[in-house]
Amino acid sequence: PRKRPFTGTASRTLRRFDRVAFGLSVLSALIILSLLAGILYYLVYLSMPAIRQFGFGFLVSTEWDPVHAEFGALPFLYGTLVSSAVALLLATPFGIGTALFLTELAPKKIRGAIAFVVDMLAAIPSVVYGLWGIFVLAPFIQDDLAPVLQKYLGFLPIFQGRSDGVSMLAAGIILAIMVVPFITA
């Protein structure tokens, strides 16, 4: 007859440890949920003066007139969603491809160096990325990339019209570069 592992006192100790670990996991989950609820409550509490004055129409209004105290957040919400979507569309294939390359294909000699460079991208402050985007990426998009995109993809509405370098494409590219290290990890 085969001897079963974890019998007797070892089995009871393991079951006790499992119950303790389960209890700690549930407690941790409850703490996280209560912290999230606390943050939500605090945000709503602090925003009540603005909600009372401007109402919830603030979220769907496009008006921004400080002289008449009319403010709308829809352009900012739209810009955030579009630039984030562009960033994720660009960063996800690069991040997953980099991760697969590093774990499956890269020779051991260069694996550490490439992983170090990718990790260093996460250490660059966002202000530096923003300045690089304004002074380097935006002029490149305006002068070099936008004409090519309009020529070959001009039938798509996103590539029609006048293009200046400071655009959703530039914001998406900057955010994609910032997010790639996290997707790769």
C-alpha cells in the first residue's frame, strides 16, 4: 500500500493553514473593497459643491466659458477615452510581443539588456515624455507622418482634415510608450 502524504498531524496543520490563508485572503479583499468605497465616498463628498452648482449636466456639456461660469467636461472625457484607446491599440501588440520575445526567443546574452531598457522606460517621468511629445513627436507627426497617413488612409475619417502635430495620435503614441513596460511585465 502506498503511503499518503500529509496524514495525521501534518494534514490537520495543512488544513488549519488553508483556513487561515483563506481568511486572510477574504479579509484582504474586504479591506480593498472598503478602501475603494471610502475613496468613492470622499470623491463624491468633495465634489458636492460643484455638483450642486453645475449639476450632472457638467459631464455631458461641451461649454467652457469661465466668464459666465459655465463648464463642461465632455471634451476632456472624450479626449481621455480616445487617447487611451489609441494607446492600448498601439501598446498591447508591442508589449505582448516584447514579453514573448524576451521569454521565448531572445538569446540569454541580450535578454537582460533588452529587459533593462524596457524597465527603464517605466522609470522616465511622465513630464519628460510630455515634453518629448511636444518638441519631437508632434513636429514629426505634422511634417512627416500626417501627409503619408492622409495620402494612403485619407478615406478614413480619423485621417481627414488639417493635421497639426499635437493630436490624439501623438497623445496615444506617448501613452503607448509609457504603458509598454507595464504590459510587458
